[in-house]
Amino acid sequence: MLTPHEARLGLESVAALERLLDERHVEQIKEGGCAVD
């Protein structure tokens, strides 16, 4: 089992990755790239 601290760090890293992916996805849409994943 993860400690609460480790679990929170894991969740934060996942959230950070999702934010990065969202930002890249938005940039692709702005550039007219295909929005189909």
C-alpha cells in the first residue's frame, strides 16, 4: 500500500501529465492539426 503522502504525489503527477497533454492538444487544434485522437 502507498502512504497517503505517496498517493498524493502520484495523483499530482498524473494531474500534471494530464494538464501537459491537454495543453499540447489545444495547441494542435489551434494549429489546425487533426483533433482526432
